[in-house]
Amino acid sequence: MKLLEKLAQFICKYMTLWVIVISVIAFYNPEPFKPVGKYISYMLGIIMLGMGLTMSLEDFRLVLTRPKDVFYGVFFRYLIMPLVGFGVAKMLDLSPALAAGMVLLGACPSGTGSNVMTYIAKGDTALSITVSSVNTILAPVLTTYIFAFLAGSMIPIDIGALLLDIVKIVLIPISIGVALHTAAPKIVDKLIKVVPAVSVIFIITIMSSVVALNAAKMATMALVLCVAVAIHNIAGLVLGYYAGKAVGMNEKKSRAVTFEIGMENSGLAVALALAHLDPMAALPGAVMTVWEYMTGSLLASYWGNKSKAEASDAEAKVLA
């Protein structure tokens, strides 16, 4: 088991590198990766099951003890990013498929990486976990109807099918994971150490398939796609931080909200885009998977090191 844990840590540590390398291979040699596309929803379901295994009923405790903080986190998540996605699509005059992909990306819940980044940044990890859990549970309704409202004029949308897919891909697997964690916590606690690596492997597989399916188109729109995703992500991080500050949150809470807003469940955006939209609509989610982990890691490291330095300075003053 220890060997598996070390292997899992190695896989997770270099996730961004693996995504880039495999995506480059899929771009230049797409054929072997294309058949994977039809299995993406199943792979994402397994990723969501893994997320559910890391959750427990305790993760929802803050809904009762700190409802205002949780409300603001969820409210800003579903207010800021869909509007940013819509604004970026209009500003850059993206094609209907790419524009819909940007809006869908913004309308999805926050990604599990937000919790890790909040922890590294010395933010309010408990708040981050609760906000992630709540906005993911609400995704079937909020993601569906926010996306339909903002992107309905861009591309045809079957609202009922989209909602049902989010229930099947997100809500059911997460519910099963939480139930298993509640029923057999000791067994699950052992599995949790390797679950992130399984999720990373599936994420890499999903991204490689998306790149392969869109390789020809990506060659002609790589620059505008990267610019759109970069603006979307950076705007989310900046607006998330200052939104927290605007409602009176302290530094730790604001850092948590920053990552809840700026880091998205890009895998869900990819799966939904491939199932219900043009394959090109999956590209923003695919690019975001790489980009958000780079910016998130940089910001989290900066804040984490800053907190350590401040703590050392404070300790030195006390000793003096």
C-alpha cells in the first residue's frame, strides 16, 4: 500500500506536466486518443465518486454554523464566473461554439483543486471544502439554468437532457461516495490516499481525448483560445478575492473564496460540451485544466510563503 501511496503522490505532484506532455502527443498523433471521447462521462463520474469519498456530512456543518460565509462563497461562484465567461466571449468575438464553451465553463461548480490551493495558501480550508461541496450539489439546477439563460441565444440547448446528465455525472456519484465514507470510514480513509491519483489519470485521459478530437481546429485558434481562458481565470481570481473583501471577509476567508471562484470543474465542462454541444465547445475546459493549476499553484505558493514570513516576523518581534 505504501508503494501505491508514493506512486499516487508522484502522479499528483507532476499533474500539470503530465497534462501538457500527453496533450502535445495527442495533438500531433490524435487517432489513438479519439475513441476515448465516448467514455468521458463515465470517467468524470468516477472522478466525482472520488470527490464524494473525500467528503462527509461534516463538510456541510458550516452551512449551519457559518451560513453567511457559505452563502457568499456559493453566490459569488455562480454570479461572477458565468458573467465573466459571457463577457470574454463577447469581447473577443468568439465563434458560437467557443463562446458557449466559455459560458459553460463559468457556469460549472468549483473544482476540487480549490481546496488544495486554499490549504497551501493558508486560507480557510474548512470554508473552501464546504463551499465546494454545496456548489457541486447545486450544480444540476444552477449550472443548467444559468448556462441556458446566458448561452441559449448562441447555440441550441436541451435543458432537460443537460440537467439529467449533470445529475448522473455529478450528483449520483458524489452521493454514493459520501454514503460509502459515512458507512465505512476506515476503509475509505485508506483508499483516499490513492484516489487523487486515479482522478488525475482520468483527467489526463479526458484532456488528451479533447485535444485529439479538436487537433485540426486548435492549430488555427490556439492564441485566441489561450487568451480567453487566461482572462477568464485571472478575472475570476481577482474578482473572487475582492468580492470576499467587499462583504467583510478576513484574509483567510477571502483567499478561500478566491480559489472557489477562480478554479473551476473544467472536467465537467468538457464532458457536458462533448455530450450536448459542438466538440469545439470542450476546448475552453481542456485548456483551463492546465492553466488554472499553474496560476492557482503560483498564487497559493505566494500567499503561503507570505504567511510563513509574517508568522516568523511576528515571532521574532515577540522574542525581541
